Amino acid sequence: MVPMVGDKRAVLILILVLVFPLPAVVQIQFVNAEPPPAQWNKVLMNGSGEFIIQTSDGGYAIAGQSDEKSIFIKTNSMGEVEWSRTYGEVGQPYRALSVIQTTDGGYALGCISRSGFNFLKTDSAGNMEWSKGFFYGSNDVIEFRSVIQTKDGGYFLAGGCIPGNSGFIVKTDENGNMQWNRTFFEPTRTFLTCAAETDDGYLLGGKYLIKIDSLGNTQWNKSITVRSILKTSDGKYVLVGSQLAQLVKIDEQGNTGWRNSNDGNYPTDSGVVALDGGYIFCCNLASSPIMSTEYWGYIVKANHNGKMEWEMEYSGNNNLINSIVATSDGGYVFTGVNPYDLSGGNDGLWFVKIDPSEIPEFPSWTSLLIMLVAVMAVAVIYRRILSNPNRGRRDQ
């Protein structure tokens, strides 16, 4: 005899109960996870960390601000400070916003300043070799949030003018001498937060995504607010947008490959790096899109298609994560602001390293394994029902 209809319904209900909730259960376990134990978690000094890179010797270089001066810190691979340098006078420039290691082993830094200099080159020990000041108007504050050493050995700087929030870019030769500059007004009035060099020019991110040629002429623009740009191994680009911590993959023509929005409301500063076949990015979320006074740092891991695998909140009294970089050992480090009371309640320059062994792994194989076991169990139960000749037989 075949099983009764009621038996089939019971089996179907069992399948749904076992299988349907599993993906959601696995996802919930890795969303809003607690931050993993840190290899180190330090406040190096009063101030703020704005940008971090891993250096060729395995250590780290941090650009930031301390006591209204631009600060540049070099550590070894264990996070121990080897040296620190300050540049300029108080307030001129008063914050280093970006740093790269140059091909000669030195460093180039972009800063924010009203006068004096806002771009400088150092040797490998942080000693200044030369400095330059690039300004649009006599009363403008210029800040350079992105520095690139270009294929011709020169430099490309991207940032903006305050007041006005117009974008400002400068191309220099290898000695920092300006070759050309451009200012972006309407209709693409955009304070530039990031840039990347392309095969034939540059991608600029801000209120708009702008593509320019090698001489700074605009080729196209798209209405998407971009906080960070990462060039990927396939020659394309991943963007971090400002809406719902959005990740977008594009080609050099701006065509979208994929687009995914992750949890989050109003990200401010952001950075993105490639990690373990996917992407990890940081952002600072505001409690309100208008006049917010509360922020907290987030780190989000996405897979190769930009879909979130996990996120971590570094909660606290306005803990900010301003820059993140993947490390050569498979972990990551970040820098930002931790309002630690060093002396009179000043902000602290925050420096955190996460060991690769402590990074959560999104267990896609786990959900598949559990689902497989559940289906096999249901199949065994169903087979037993079929093989039992007395099962489902009405009482005579």
C-alpha cells in the first residue's frame, strides 16, 4: 500500500522545518558579530589616525593628526613605534590625510592646510625632502585625501576646496612640480574623497563618480556617491557607496557588473581592501543623516560578488575607523579615533591589528552540509514509510 496523504504532508512539513530555516540561521550567526580578539589594540598618542598602509618591510605607516599638527608614524610588524614625525607649524598643515610608499622607499603624504604646504615627500625615515602648497584661492582650505604615484613617476592628488566643497586635483612631476590642475564645479561639483589610476586616466570619487583622461579632461560622470575605490585583479573596480554601505563593481567605462547594499544607514568615511577572495571595508555610521553627533565604526566582510558575509560593530563613545588595510599574513589593521582619556579627554590615535586566525569565516560549506544531512534524514524516513507494508493501511 502507498502512504496516506496525511503521511506525505507530514514528510513535506518535516522537510520544510529542517531545510528552510537553515540559511537564515547561519546568516544570523555572523551578522552583528562581536569584534574578534585583537593581536594588539593601541592608542598611540593624542590625535587621530587618518590613513594606514603596510610598508615593504612588513611594518605600518600611519598618517594623521596630533596637537593640530600633521603626524606621521612608522611601526614595525608587531605594531611597535620605530619613529614619528610632525611637519609644519600648528595648523599649517594640521592633518595628514593620505600616505603612500614611493618607489624609492620613501613616502608621499597629502595634507589639509590653508597656507604653507599640503603635499610633501619624505625619505624612508620620514625626513622631509621637499614640500609643496597647491591652493585654488587665497582663503581656501585645500585637503588632499588621495595620493597616487603615477606610471610616469609623478604624482596625482585628489581632494577638495573648503568652503564650496568643489573638487580639486593636481598632477605633478616626480619632484612635486605642478604640471596641471583642475577644479570641479557644477554640474559635477563634488568634494573628492578617493581616486584610482586607470589605463588612460583616472577615476575620481565623491558626490559623483567621474572619469577623466590623462590630462584631466572629463570623459563621463555618474550620479553615485563614492567613498572609496579599489582596483581589482581583473582590471575592474569596486566602489564603496554612501547609501547602505553599498558595494558596486564596475569596468573602466562605468558599466555596472554587480551592486549590493549591506546593512547600515549613513556611512561617512570609508575604505575598502581585497581580502581572502572577497572584500573587507570599514565605515563610520552616523545615528542620523543630518547634524549627527554620534558615530560608531563598522567593519564589513563581503564575498567576491559584494554580498555581506559578516559585519562587526566597534561600539563606544564615537569610536571611528578611518582606514583599513589587509596585511601580508592574511589579517587586517585599521586606524582611527578612540576617545580614550589620555590627558583631559582628548581623542586618541587608534591602531588595531586583527590576526588572521581570529577573522570569522563565513561557513557556506556548513549550511550545505547541514542541509544535505537533513535531506538524507528525510529520505531515509520516507523510504522506511514506503517499505513498511502496514504503514498507512486503514483498520478493517
